[in-house]
Amino acid sequence: MDAGTVTVTLEDKSQSPTDAPKDAAKAKEAKPAPERKRARSLTEDKRFKLFSGTANRALADEIATHIGVKVGEAKLQRFADGEVYFQLLENVRGIDVFVVQPTCYPVDQHLVELLVMIDALKRASAARITVVVPYYGYARQDRKDRPRVAISAKLIADLLTTAGANRALFVDLHAAQIQGFFNIPVDHLFASPVLVSYFRELNLPNLTVVSPDAGGVERARFFAQKVGAPLAIVDKRRTDINVAEVMNVVGDVEGQNCLIIDDIIDTAGTLVKTVDALYANGAAAVYACASHAVLSGPAIDRIASSRLEQVVVTNTIPLREAAQKLPKIKVLSIAGLLGAAIESIHMETSVSTLFS
């Protein structure tokens, strides 16, 4: 057949009227063609690949193990002046590609890495590029809360989209409305199923869930409902970047085991002041959990010298060596959660069922 030639089969109009009932009976007996399904195992699916930057390779390896694939081969190096060089070492043409890279410290370095990787994948003709960003840097700059400041969270969304990302997967965005900064599909995961499961097994008596500020009430309320505990709120006013002043506690925490729920622990200043406020209001013991253990500056020393019983975090960000040695800090893995979400996205099934 010549290129561009189309063969059309015309319906035979010569059949007699008596054949119509027979055809109708055959139509009823006919079975629909079996639905074509994707490969059951991602290991066997040649249309799927997973790549990783340098920000959290351990998490990427865990995810790959969970879904039964290997992290794709690539060369990621830096010139003497720090400039990023990235080269794919395997074919991705027509492939559904996932790139795991949290934009954690050093934030700008890991962000540029991610942008360069996306560009390389786009130019290598990947069918779809999904960025898997367990920790979204600049998420706290999501609005103009002061005159003449940038909305950096929106800027990063534009950069990722312009670089060539077709889809994004995040974990516990600081503000859920950041999803609206993207003009591509966004899947927003919550680390709460992993954290809730841990504290259910811990089975603390007289538990009260505490939100460290008004902005985290929805997150804390969801957690409180899952563990069947009452909710308290700490009234916090921020006087400067990374500087907060705790005013008072809304709710009864006297004699209670308090669990502070937050998304990010950065310098731990707010966390420690919240702990002090809870003990001042009669709390029996105070625990804390967060999705992202940024732990910058004096955070580790503050946690070590605080009256916190335990701080539970996830591995969206790799812990520094000093944090790994601190007995108060416990790390839970979200590799299974991310792996299940990646499988759902590739297989085009519902991601929301992971939280039902």
C-alpha cells in the first residue's frame, strides 16, 4: 500500500430484510473485544523509567525497589565553577518518565539540577515527564504578605513547566493552593497515612493533637480525626523570617500527651516555643511530627535541648549526620506511598484511593 492510502470497507447493502433478525441475534451473542491493559509489572513495561537527581538518591532507590524497577542510568556532573552537566545514558524516546528530586538544601543547586534533567528528557523525546518533588522549596513564599516581595512559589512552578514537565507529584505542600500555580496536572500526596499509622501503634493515652499555628489547623484536624483525639491550637505571630512568638494555647491540654503536627521543621524555633507553651499550660508530655525535616541552622541543638519526647519525620529530605545521631528524631519512609502513587499515575488509575 502506498503511503497516505486509506482502505475503506463499505457496508454490503444487498442483504435481504429476512437477514436482519439473524444479525440482531448475532449482535447480542457477540462479546466485546477484551480491553487492552498495561503491563502488570513495571519491570516488564518498556514504556516506564525512573530517574533521580542527587538531592535524595536513597529515597529514589527505595521507590525503585518498591515498584520493582531500577533507577535509570545517567551522568550528572559539575564543572569546576559548579555548573551542572547532565546526560542520559539510555533511550527514553516515547517513554513515560518520572524524575525524583526534592528541592532541599542546597535548594538552588538541586532546583537547577531538576530543571536541567527535565530539559534533557524533553530533548530526548520522552513521551511524558512527571517531576516527583517530595519537598517543594520556596513553598513558604506563596503570597505577597509584605510590600514588594516575590511570590517565589509561583516562579518555581513556571520554571518547572517551562523546562518541560508535563505533570507534577508533591508531598505535603506548605499551602495546598500552590497546586493552582501550575498549568499542568498536579498530584498532591500527604504523609499523614504513614504518620498516623505510627502513632496509632504507639497508642499514647490521653492524646491531644496540636496545631502550631492557625494555618495548620486543617492538617491537624485531619490527623486528630484519624487517631480519635481532640484538637488544640497555638496562637502564633511571626515577627520576622524564622522568628515566631507564641501567644497562647487555645484548648485544654492539661494532663494530656500532646502531639504537635506540622509540615516543615526548619530552625525549630517555633517548635520549641510551642513545646514550652504546652508545658506551661499543664501538658504531661509533648511529641512532634512533620513531613519535611529541613532542620537548618540551630534546629538540631534546639531539639536536643528541648523537653520534646520524640520528633517523628519522613524521609522526603535526607537527614544530616548530626540529626541521624540524635535519638529524639525518628525517620519514617514514604517510599511505599510515593511508589504506589507513581504506579497509579503510570497505569492511569486513581491516586486519591491511597487516602481512602
